[in-house]
Amino acid sequence: MRRVLGIETSCDETGVAIVEDGRRILANEVASQVAMHAPYGGVVPELASRQHIQCISQLLDQALVKTPGTIDAVAATCGPGLMGSLLVGVNFARALAFAWQVPYVPIHHLEGHIFSAFLDDGPEAVSQFPLLALLVSGGHTCLIWCRAPHCYEILGTTRDDAVGECFDKVARLLDLPYPGGPSIQKAAEGGDPAAVAFPRAMARSDSLDFSYSGLKTAVLYELRDTSASPTDLAASFQAAAIDVLVIKTKRALQQTKAARVVLAGGVAANKLLRERLVGELDAQVILPPISLCVDNGAMIAAAAHSRQTTGPESPFGSIASPNLPLA
Ligand code: KG4
Ligand code: ZN
């Protein structure tokens, strides 16, 4: 199995990539819809699926022009995500696999994010398991114990908002542009992270679950009741949001005795989070490059290559599933 075409359309990025031997990125075309959704302060599902349809063929053409030659399998994110958007990628991938007479490999979105750590200059996947994954994005906040490739146990997850969603909502409160993560990170530069002592929800509980809706409300009240500057508010919010991720990851490390931690998902682009994990964890921290933290087709191709070569075969079925469980 040499070349896998990977397709990602679960949310607001259309990704089409070709990856060789599960590692080498030959083409990685990503069309972001961020500008289109920005005026609404979040992703509008109907607009997202229409935009995927608009650009997916062109992205495929671009990828194939960069990489002439045969494709050995076609993979797509089959869930979780927005139903209309998932359907575009899944049906496009299945049609290509049928036309080219190659296998279609359905991939779980979070599994794709985990495999983003092994692309290009990352370590080779098979030698890295067991590992702990901290998966942080606009839709997910999870600690996942990965005993072996594709063998997952969810140790903790958010009980309400995802951490990226919280960044996006707080950015709106602070009048910062969407997506909130990068704009809060920028606004926080030069701010005092200790200016406001925002709550670290569930930080003291033994559970590895997260809760982010209270933090968003705390920012709302602070904004209404005090005179802290927007820079200090952004820095204090970011410090609190990231602190909980670091505390819970340390606890999960103690429980699992994992030697390696993979950080993945859109929020993995956060500079403070990256620095704190590398500086404070008693484990090897594998960080995908920032360009591979956002949704992309290469991570889907990498996960599919691993499923096809080391197994087990994908259990996810050939239909799109918005709430697909990982484990
Ligand atoms: O993985 P992703 O591209 O899409 C989902 O699957 O959700 O993640 C998008 C999320 C958004 O909520 C965005 O605000 C957040 O990742 N994000 C960040 C940063 N860059 C993107 N959050 C914090 N700091 C960043 N630098
Ligand atoms: Zn994602």
C-alpha cells in the first residue's frame, strides 16, 4: 500500500491529500472556509456543505497534478462532524474508489488527528504505541489512551463545551475575530495571565473529564463587572483554559504511565499549550507541525495507511455518521 488519497470535509476545511507509505506528504490541498463563516462567529452547517461541494473537485485536480501516478486507496473522514459536510467527502471518496477500483477506507476524524503526529518529520507510527493523546479542537477535548494503533480508550472528555469552542465564544465576548483561538493567543501577548484568577473547572477532581462552559461565563461576568484590560482578560482566560489541559494531562500520565504524549487538533496550535506540555510533562511530547493541526486530508490518509497495513480493518462502515464514537 503506497499511495493513499485522504479526504477531510467534517467541518469547515476541505482537505484533499496524497500521502506515500503513511508518512510522506506528496500533496496536501486545504481550502479553508474561515473567512466565509467569520461574519457569523461560527460555522454555518448549510454553507459549509455547499462550499465543500464547490471546491472539492478542484482540490483533487490540484493534488493529482502535483502527484501523477496511481492511487492505491481512497480514505475519507466518515465522522464525527456535520452531516451534510461529511456526506460530501464520503460520497466523493467512495465514487473515486469505485471508479479507480481501489479500496475505500472510512476514518474517524479524531483518529486522523492522532496520526497527524506521524507525518513527514514525525516519528514512525508503529514504534510509538502505547501513547496518550490529548485531542483538543473546536468540537473535542479528550484524553485518549492508545494501547496500540487503532485501539483506543477515552479516559476523559468534556462535559459541555470543547476547549476550542470556548476560545471561539470568549473571542466573541472580547470582540475578537473568528476563529477565536489564534485571535486570543495574539491578544494575550503582553497581557498579564495573573490579572484575573479565572476558575480551573474540575482541576481538583480525580476525573479526567473537562468542563469549559463555566469559564466562558466567568469571562462574561468579569467583562461586565471589572475594568481589566482586554489584553489582560485574554491572557488570563488563555492561562486558565490551558492550565486545565496541562493538569489533566499530567494526571492521565500518572494513571497510564505512558512514555509518550501526542498533542493534536486545532487547539494544538496554541503556543502556550505546546510550551507548557514540552516543559512540564515527564514524557516525550510529540507535536505535529502547526500546519497539520488544522483539519487536513493528509492525516486521514496516514490513518488509513496504518489501518490497511498494520490493521485492524476500519470498523466505521461506509456511511457518514455525525456522532461516530471512537472507542
Ligand atoms: O481541529 P480543528 O481545525 O477543527 C475541529 O475539528 O474543530 O480546530 C478548530 C479549533 C477552533 O476552535 C480554533 O479556535 C482553535 O481550533 N484554534 C486554537 C488555535 N488555533 C486554532 N485555539 C487556541 N490557540 C490557537 N492558536
Ligand atoms: Zn479537527
